[in-house]
Amino acid sequence: MLSVVGIGPGSVDLMTERARARISGADVIMGNVRYIELIKDVIPASAEVVIGRMGTEVERAKKAVELGQYKDVVLVSGGDAGIYGMAGLAIEVAADSGAKLETVPGITAASASAALLGAPISNDFAVVSLSDLLVPWSEIERKLEGLAKMDIAVVVYNPKSKNRTVQLEKTYGIFMQFRDRKTIVGIVRNAEREGCEIEITRLEYLPAFYHRIDMSTTIIIGCSGTKNLGGRMVTRRGYETKYDYETGNGNADDVAAGYVDAGNRVWEKSKAIVRDIVSKYPGSLSDSEKRVAGRVVFANADPLFLDLLVFNHHPVETGIRCIKEGKIIITDIEMVKAGISKKYRKNVECFVNAPNVREIAKREGLTRTAAGIRLAREKGLIQGNVVVIGNAPSACQEICALVEEGGAGVKPALIVATPVGFVNAAEMKEKILSMDMGIPCIVIRGPRGGTPSAVAIINAIIELSMEEKRGEK
Ligand code: SAH
């Protein structure tokens, strides 16, 4: 009889009774040196031990099947023999021989590591091996992309060896593309063995741990429901939306509170869809321009905005620098101001309702929004600052007139122009683009746009600058 036995992650007390019984009763025990070493205290003195090398698995499996015809043979695998272990191969080589064969399951690295981290795979999860020794990398990459796009926890086996290092870096790149960079990630090295190390971090910081990741390491990438609860990694399953943990009762208020989490999941899914759309867009946008474009697509739920967005003279980099330097943002209407991230709103000015705007408008024959821009110019606030026009074509016209008239003296650092409407909006936005003064600008061409687009653009820039600031610390 041949028993293909999973011995668990390492510690013998995590081996099943059945695995122990098969090993104790075996005539022959076969396995690689590491696993034999792990179970040496369980191996009976009478057993013949055959140590196999990596790369000789087929030979070993054949030999085990053959010996199993007339002896009790145990072929050992780490963890579970059926998960990247020897069970499949033994069954394949035994296929037509009529040999007696059984598989004894074991605790796999995913469950051993998950238990040490907390409970990160307590909702749906997937398992991927990064080893491309037997499976072509293109196939692994395709699976990783599919999984990264899904909001599901992913357990990564065989992350890195001495000769295979780029696979982990590529995996990181794929997940950074499709998942929130703050996704919780758990790393367990030598689970239930000597030298056990456990880390809980965030996706964005994974590269900082590369040097500690090896072939005895399992990585668990969480999903939007995964939290770091006081140093334990937990993927919520939804109980929190249904029950009050204090009383154990289902509670309407708590169900309502749970919507926050459900809302997060919707938000994460939408973001993944947008990242996918933007990554496939054939235009030549820089990474930061893609982030800004993604926010516009997200705000409008419309990928067609990718064809309408124009980025002239590196406006995102300029915008990031302006935010870092605390430059003023001038908006055409209050609604745009109200939509700008609270973190920066103290530096946002809108003059449409200022006391003397009505008078300026009357005197100069301007709309109130255009007069608001004129007042900003009179206060010296246009030069070197950011102008965001989300609504009024006349404000675009005014900024063009001021810049053309004032030359170097009235030069905003950045113009964001997304007015919406069938009358004049498209024309005025074209006018901004045709103003050849080297001023960085972001424009949505044509009649579409509006406040949500303007706010999406400027908030994306604010977010990028905050991220850069954090990175510099
Ligand atoms: N059959 C095994 C998996 C073999 S593939 C099982 O079910 O666990 C080998 C990979 O499993 C390793 O590269 C590592 O990613 C993971 N692994 C196995 N044992 C581990 C341990 N003790 N700690 C952390 N990861 C482990």
C-alpha cells in the first residue's frame, strides 16, 4: 500500500493522527531531506528511509508506486500532500497499474499561516503558486491579474527562491495596479517551524520585506474586508453587518452600520474596474495622469472621458508641487470649492459671492463668475496659483483674457478647466488649450465636464501630493 501523507507545516503536534499512524507503521518512508528531518522523531527505527532530491519527484513517485505493491510505503509531502504536493503526481504515475494508493491530508501552509496571522481567509480566498518551474509564467500572470481585479483574499505560495525573484516583484506590480495600496498583507516565514516570523503590513510596503521572503514563506494578500485588528489580520465575513457583538442579537442599527463596510466594498470594486479601464487605455498617459484620469472616469462612471481629457505641459506634476507648497486654489463657483478635499480646503478661495463682485460684473459687463476671477486677479491671487473652473465658460474666457493681457504678470501655475454645457463651454476650453503660453493645464474637451470632474481632478492631485509627502518622510 502506498500512502501519500501530508505532514503539516512543521511542528509534529500539527500532524494528523492518521499521518502519524501511517509513518509509524511504514516499511519505507520516502521524501525530501527537509520533510524527513521534520518528522525524524516519528520515524520508526525499522523503517527504510529513502531521501530524494528536488527535481527527482517523478522518479521518486514511480519508485514509491512500485514498492507500494508489496510493502507499506509512505511518501511524505509538507503541509497537505494534495496541495502543490506529491499526491497528484503519484496518482498520475500509478494511473493504470491498479496499485493501492491513498492520500492522507495535512494542514497546509495557508491554514497554518492564516492561524498565526489571525483569520485572514475567513471569507472566499484563492491560492496561487508563483513557481514557474512547471507552469509558464504567462499563465500565472493571467491568474494573478484576474484575482487582483477581484475583491478576494489571495494566498501566495512559492513566492521567491534564490533564483526566482522577479515573480514576486511582478506580482506586487499587478496588485498595486488593481488593488488599493493600503490592502492589508500578512507574511509568514517558517510557520510552525524554528525561526518563525510573522508580519502584518500593507500592500504598498511589501517591497520593504522582499529580503525576508523565501521559499519557506507564505504571503496572504487581503481584500477590502480585511482589517488589522490590534495586530491580528482578519477578513470580515459579514457578521458585523448583521449582529450586535455585545448582545449577539441581530440589530437594525448595526445592519445600518454594516452598510459602511458594504459601501467600502462597492467603492473598492468600482476602483478596481476603473483601474482596469485606465490600464487598457492606449493613450500615452504617465502613471500620475492615469490616476487623475481614473478619478474622472470614476466620478462620471464613463470611460469615454479618457478620450476627452487633455494634459498639457506636465500639469499633474506641477499641481502636486503647488499643493506641497500650499498654493491657493481659485474656483469659479462655491460648489467646486465645497467638493475639494477637506484637508486642503483652507487654501481654496471662491469670489463669486464676494461683496463687490456684483458691482464689478455690472461695471465691466461680465458674468458674476467672470467677475469673481477678475477680483482674484485684483487681489494678486492668480499669479503662481491654481485656477479650477468646473462650471462657467465665462470664467474660462476671463482667465484667457487676463493671461493674454497681463503676460508674465498674470500667469497661473495650473489651470483646470472642465465647464459643462452646450453654449460656449467647448469653445472656451479650446481657447485655453490654444493659449500658447506654456501654462500647464488639464482640460476636458467638448461640452461635457462639470463640477464633479473638476473636483475629481483636483482631489486626485491633492491625494497624489499627500502620498508623495508621506513617501518623503
Ligand atoms: N504542500 C505544501 C505546499 C508546498 S509548496 C502545503 O500544503 O503547505 C511550498 C510552499 O508552501 C512554500 O514555498 C511556502 O510558500 C509554503 N510553505 C510550506 N510550508 C510552509 C511553512 N512552514 N511556513 C510558511 N510557508 C510554507
